[in-house]
Amino acid sequence: MQGSANLNLMIKAARKAGRSLVKDFREVENLQVSAKGPGDFVSKADREAERIIKEELMGGRPSYGWLGEETGETAGEDPTRRWIVDPLDGTTNFLHGLPHWSVSIALEHKGQIVSAVIFDPAKDELYWAEKGAGAWMNDKRLRVSGRRNMIEAIFATGVPFGGRGTLPATLQDLARLMPVCAGVRRWGSAALDLAYVAAGRYDGYWERGINAWDIAAGMLLVREAGGFVSGIREDDDPLEKGAVICGNEGLFEPFRKIIRGE
Ligand code: IPD
């Protein structure tokens, strides 16, 4: 795997956090049956994973800024670069012993994501991309799907915890989309939803009410795999507006029209 020094640092951090999460994930299954339940334990696992990632990344690049799900935002001496990190995307799956969750790390430079790593330790799938250098899963080059017919296509979506006000709009999206496609999945890790679009497993993904740390790395993966990503409204930046849509070349436009209700 040939990547920049920054990418190698990100991969090292993701693998280290992944090892810690896998250990905790085994424990979660035992905790399911205890009276207290695994809730507190999982948030500790989440915080520990972010601590590990922050130590690696900020230790290696102390001047960069930071945005992490657990520890929030810190400006760096270098205002042009910032790490965007979700140490455990798919927390609810993790809590329920479902092996579908990931570590997501992105590097932003002058407002653009330039390097991305998403690690799915349960399946040993490491997704990575660098701007202009393509998208990869382990050592396999990724390419979005080539499907052209909506009726053969599968899409993914998510609903934020508690709906966060976006549920009615998402239900309307589903009512328009489901009759004209092959299916819609809601697997519970936005980072993996995007990685699966990059890998050609899903033909597209959209979500309303999403955070920057859930989607920053995946957006670069999709673009580097030949797909398209935007806000749901034309000029919106998904990282700022919290709504994202993506798909392969052939289906992105018709899919986006359906989601916009056009
Ligand atoms: C959640 C997952 C889920 C998405 C939610 C996110 P978390 O992230 O990505 O798929 O639908 O909007 O909040 O909380 O597990 O890091």
C-alpha cells in the first residue's frame, strides 16, 4: 500500500483504535445479559478509541486542528488542516453486538478532504483514499457500480438517533424511492454506507441530519471511486449542512431528483 505519510499515520491510528474496539466488542456480548446493560461500557469504549486516535494523530501532527465526535473541536496552529474523526460510527450496532461499525478518519486541507480512512475491524476491511490517487479496500482498487436502471439499484440511508427532526422528510423520501428501485437498506453506519457506495455494493446513499465526522472520509472514497457526492440541495456543503447524497455516474441525477421530490 503506497500512501502519503499522513495516510500511513491515519491507518496506524485506525488500526490501533480498531484493536481496542474489537476487545471491547467481545465484552459487549457478555454485558448484554448483565442487569446494568452495556450502555456506559460502550461510551467508555468510544471515548478510549478517540483518545487513542487523538494521541497518534496529534502526536504526529501537533499543529493540525481537530474535530472529533467525543472531544469536539480544537483550532490548530495551522488553520488550513484539520483531522475529522468518528472513533466509532455505528455505536448502536456495537451496543447490540451487531458486527457492523467502523472507525472513520478524514484529513481536511483548505476546506477539502484530501485523505480518508474507514476501518471495519470486524470484517478486516480497511478503506482508504487520497485525493487524485483513487479509492481502495485493503489492496483492491474501488470503483462505484455500473448500474444504470433504478429498478435494479439498491440504496442506503440512515435516520439520526431519535429522528432529530428529519424523520418525516426521510419517510417521504422512502415513499417516493422504494416503489422505483430494488431496495433500501438502513444498516446503521454512515461511514460504511459511503464506503459501500465506493465499493459498488450500494448504488447510492443519502441521509438528512448527519454530522461531518460520520461522512467526511466516506465522501472522498465515493469521489475517488468515480461517484458523485453533494448536498441534497444543489449548492449545500454536506459537511456544513448535515445532509448528503451520493451515487454512481449513471444514477446520481435521477436518484437526487427523486430525493428532492422533483
Ligand atoms: C450514526 C450512524 C448512523 C446514522 C446516524 C449517525 P454514530 O453515527 O452513522 O448510520 O444514521 O445519523 O449518528 O452515532 O454511531 O457515530
